[in-house]
Amino acid sequence: MSEPRSKDNWEQRVRDTAKGFRYPLTPDISGAVRQRLEGRTAQATGSGRRRLSWALVVVCALAGLLLVPQVRASVRALLRIGVIEIELPTATPQAQFATPLVQQPLTSTPMLTTSTTLALTPTPRPTPVSGLLALVGETTLDAARRRMPYPLRLPTYPADLGPPDRVWVQDLDGPATIVAWMDSENPTRIRLALQVLFSPAFGRKSAVIHLEETQVNGRPAAWVQGRHMLQFERATDHYDYDLGRLVEGNVLIWTDDTYTYRLETDLPLAEAVKIAESLR
Amino acid sequence: MNDAELVRRTRQGDLDAWEALMQAYQQPVFRFACLLLGDADEAEDVAQETFIRAYRSLASFDLERAIRPWLLQITANLARNRQRSAGRYLQALRRWSQSEPAPTTTLGERSGPQWESQVLRQAVQRLTRTDQEMIYLRYFLDLSERETADALGIAAGTVKSRTHRALQHLRSVVDTDFPVLAEERQA
């Protein structure tokens, strides 16, 4: 059997076999959603009730596991805000980066090598623009709006902010937009950078020194100060690798119903929250 | 009334129009979620959330765009998020406790189209997430190349090559772990 004929046969075999798949009966999703939209019910009902009883089982099982010292030691405390997972800070004042960075989309530091130890300080520094020049995916704001699946909202505070000066859209297993406003007094520096993430992008912050839980629009948010690592997982047809970079400065992370946001700034928390809550 | 008109009416507050759209597309959305999550209850949650998210984003929806691939795109993303959440651990625990011994079947029952399709799905579950979505959209849900591109947010021109690679990967899995599917059907 020749190669092309075998390929066609396999494709047809898959197509024919898939046709025989039996699905569960489709429930009345439209009716349930309508009730939710009209405010008659609060949340999904499909697995909600069953999930609660199983949650109790899991809590009991985990409580038993945590009696084992080795298990306790291996459990790392994590905070999850949208698609960003944050390893909670430890008492260790210095962090050792054992894994060399593969790529630094917004880098402001040279690439780290194995066993580099950093003396981390909480002093924020604006991100130099030289890192952005290496960032792929620069585009226009209109193009970014078309790529993102939901409306792209931008800050309207401070009043003099205006539209972003630079825009990028990257593929993190889903489109992710980065918008940056430059420092008018120092064009080589970024005044403010906002990253808009959409599932299934998944990022992890590690080596965090200072973390504060806060709120944006009444929803849980996280405020990370000082240098820390940010890595994104990405799986494509061609390769799997981690996108990693060292983040300097302050970062506010929050979500709304559609996106996860990361605001990188050298402003204090109160100002960052005002900016976050000004998105329109 | 076509989809674009239903979307326009929904934007004006007509929930009957939105319900009509949901009724038209709830089956493929639910089925796609079932394929990705393997659990009807989880799939129902994701399907509901798909339409909630879509409804909230209708103001910016491009009326020139087909709505089905857009809905399936949201479904895929929500399913991925669901699998990363703590909920997957609860589900795994539930499945473990509810696991039943494999049904005793006759040789005839184990060679029917339904059984083969279930084995095929098990094979597809061994692939990367990207390959799974491609196979499910193109062959289980029978979307066109154009719709598949739209649902996955990729260029139409790359669907053919990505589909080919996904089929190759699937063939490798089948040859190794599911040889019964690798046998050619006798005419």
C-alpha cells in the first residue's frame, strides 16, 4: 500500500470511527442559562451540588495526608489569581535560580545562568524599553482588539494616560496582549505596562519576596513587590517550553469575568488599584 | 431568522433571541465539552458558562463571523481552565470511588462501531491538548477546515498541516497501545 493511500485510509478510518461515538443526552442548557441571566439562579447546577459533598471528602483525605511530615514539606503554598499562580513567599531573603531562562519577553536583565544567586531588593525600577525591542508580536491596538476574544479594556486613570504607546499580541496558548505607556520624560523607560491574559495561558510567579492580598473591584487580587520570576507554560505543535523572565518592580494581578490582568508599575499599591479599577 | 439577526436582537435585550441561538448550538458545545472533559456534569457546567461568557461579549462580536466556531473556542478555553482548577481533583476522586469493573462484553459487543469509537476517544486522550482539539473538531464534530481554524484561533492555511500531524500522532498511539483500531476493516 503506497504512503499517500495509507494516509487517506487512516484519516477516513478516524472519521468513520468517530461517527459512532455516543454522547450523553444534551441537557437543557439554554433554559438554565436563561434563568441565570434573568437572575433566578446564581450558578451552574450541573455538578455544583455533587462537588460540595466531594469537597468534604477531599478535605478529610488531605487532612490525613498532611499528618505525614514528608507530605507537609512538599506542599507549596500557592495563591491563584485567574491564570496566574503565585508561590507564596518563604522566610528565605535570597533566591537561587537554578533553571536558566529560555526567553525573556519583557526582559530588563541579562539572562541568568545556572546557580546564580541574586540579592533581591524591594526597590522597584521601571522596565527599560530595551527589553521590549526583543518582544515579538508588536502590532496596533486595533489589531489587538480583533485578536482578543472579549472586549479589551484599558485604564482611564491617570487622566493624562491616553492610548498606549506600544502594543504586542503574543501566543501563550491563547492570545495575550501587552500594552505599554512610555515615560515622556525618559523615552527609554516604560511608565506602565498592562498584560491581558486569557485562558488557557497559564503563568507562575516564583521566588516572590513580598506578596500582599488585596482587592480590585471587590474581587481578590495580589500585589507582588520586588524581583521575582514569571514563567508561562506553552504547548504547541512544534515544541513545549517555558517562557520565563525576571520581573522587577511592582505587579498588581487581578481578574474580571473575562481576563486576568498584570499591571507592572513603580507606583504604590493604592495608585495601582485606582488604575486597575479605571479600566473601560 | 439568521444568526446575525438573532445576535442583533439579543444586543437589544431580547432574551428569546439568545435562547434561540443557544438551542441551536447547545448540542455541539455540550458534546465538545464532553469530549474534552470526559464527564457530562462538568461538560454541562462548561457549556452553561460558555453561553454566559458569550452573552456578555456580544457587544463586540463581529457579525461577519460564524457563531458556532466562536462558541467552541470559548468552550475549549473554559475546559482547559476547568482542568487546571481544583475541581479536577474532586472529579478524579469521584471517579475513583465510583469506578466500576469493566463490563463483561461478548466478542461481538467489543467490535461494534460504538465500542470502537470509545476506544478511539481513549487514544485521542493520549495526545497533546492541541492535537485533541483538532481531532475532536474535525472528525468528531465534523467542522470544516475554515470553522476549525476559527475555533482554534489559527490561520486557515495551517489547519491542513496541523490536522495531518495530529493524525500522525494519533496513529502512533494507536499502533502502540490500541492495535485493535490499527487493523484495517475487512471489506
